[in-house]
Amino acid sequence: MQLKTNNAMLLDKIDKPTLLLDKNKCLTNIRSMVQRAASAGVHLRPHFKTHQSKEIGRWFRGFGVDRIAVSSLRMAAYFASDQWTDITVAVPVNLREIGLIRELAGKIRLQLTAESLASLQFLEKNLNEPVEIMIEIDPGYHRTGLESHQTDTLDAMIGFMETSSFLRFKGLLSHAGHSYHANSPAAIMDIHHQSTDLFQQLVDRYQHRFPDMTASLGDTPTCSTAHHFPGATEIRPGNFVFYDLTQHHIGSCSKSQIAVAMACPVIASYSSRNQIVVYGGGVHFSKDRYTLPDGKTSFGEMVFLQADGTWQLPDTPIQVVSLSQEHGVIQADAQLLQQLQVGDLVGILPIHSCMTADCMKGYLGLDGQPIEMCKIYEW
């Protein structure tokens, strides 16, 4: 059994699903994105919604990163408490958190995201400290943001801020999240070109009036694939710190770059149906999935854990074929069924590392030390 291998102190600590984090891989991923941004002549504002950890955030500081994006005001407060002072909340502002907005506006350089004049009017009436506003543009993802032809609304919002006491127009923000639905690096680049063409047209419309405006783009697939970001002054990728199987599936990373793996105990084995069951289900991974070339569904891929907590890729992918609340089912061949016993540990690479990390609320470093995350939903 793996639990009895030499020097298995790290694995001996694990008795339940545990998200292992390889710091060296994280640092390599961070270094690569920092270098890519520098080569492209843009600032890197990494999105911290993926890791949600003060400790991991400090790793970015070692590469000179001094500005970040987050996905909620509570996450902004968490990182502000660790001396991050330039923070963009990269989702449309939640007006019901006006109290927290006021609190943060008095402590840090806070950028809020808006897409309506009504939101700006509410903020102007209820703020007592200035905030900067990024107006969100929809590049074709169709989640949030103004469409590129809505220039009348853009003009009205910017005009309102020019006479505002508390709102400062900071710039335009866009997220090409539909790049996650690409199926190749070429398809990622097609989305990148289409979205940056739309974005640059709007940047050009306002840059003569606001020469110092920020133009912020960001998603891991395009930021990992493209070398130029027309119209942008900064990029905001997040998932790249860990990567995951989705990123590998669409061609924006290799499996060797994936920096997290779930250690899962084997709890059952069934030679009659060539399956192994692990303790590790939807409450640990979420139920993100992707479709394999043969039309089947994958919820993750098994890797072999080494004594030091690192993992080895199998010669042929071993798929997690279903997840229930606490169970994960691995499709196995006869050799794997013979090799693994109940009580062993296996690793699972996640389909979506952001959701898996959020489910787990913490990591175990390969040095055996826990790495905490913010818990923004605690009352």
C-alpha cells in the first residue's frame, strides 16, 4: 500500500480528500505569466479568485506584482488585510454591500466594476470616499457587460462620473470567458482576436479624452496563448496559477503545469465492472466536467502519488467517470485493479481548479504545511 512506502510522512497525514499544492509548479506558472505580460508591454493584475489565499498571494509579490483582481468585496477585504492596496473587484458591483464599499474605499485604492448608469447614481448618493470605476464591456461572452455598440450608455456613464464627487472613471474592463469553450489553441486565438478588436475600438474612442485610462483584459486561455494584447494596458488571468484539465483540454497548458491534485483514499474496488471508488465527490471537486473525444464524460484524471506528495502521470489517461456527493468512480483496467488496494491513496487532477479550491477551502503543501484560504461566506 502507498501509505507504507518509505519516507511517506506527507501521505501518512492524509485520511480524507485533501487538495495537494505543488508550490514549485505554482511559482513556475506565476513567473511565466509575469514574463509574458512584461514581453507584451502590459501590467499583470492577477485574479486571485482561483487561489483565494494570502500565502499564495505573497508568492506573487516576490515577482513584483502590486495590483490584483478579486471576485467579491469580501475577498477584497480579505486581501486588503494583507496589505494589498490596489484591488479591482471584477464583477458588477453589488449595491447591497454599500457598507463594505464605504469601508474599503477609505483604506485602499478600490476599483469597482459597473455596467449601468443606475449603479453609478446609487454609488454617488451613498459614498463618502472616492472610488474608481471600471466599465465592463462584453466581448462576446454574453455574461455581463455592455455590448460594444452601446456607446450612448457608455457616454452617459462617463459623463456622469466627470461631474461626480466620489466616482472616478478608471477605464474599461473585459473578460473573454467564452475562450473556455474553445477546443484548440487556434480557436483560443480566434476568440482573442475577435474580442480584442471590439475592445480596442472602444478604447480608441475614449483614450484621447482619458490618456491614462486603464484597459483591462483577462482570461487564462487567451493570456496563456497570446503574446500581444491590442488595446490593453493590463491583463487579468487567474486560473493560470494552478491550471487544470480544462485548460489542458483546450490547449492552454500541459498536464505537467497543473499545480494541484486531490489526494483521495480508495474505499472500494470492483473487478466485475472494472471500477475503483474513491472518497472524493462533488462536494470536493464540484461537478465540472468535459466531454472526451469518444463522447464520454470525464470528471477528472487519476495520477499516481509519490511518497513526497508529487504525482506521476500514467502512460494512458485514467478517467474519473462519475461523481456523487462523496464518491468518485474511476474506470480501471485489470492491471490498475490489481495494483491498488482499499486504503491506498490516489491523486485526481481537477477539471476546474478554481471550483475545486473553493470547495476545499484550503490546501496541503508538499512540505506538509496547510495553506489557508479566505472563507468569505462565513457569517
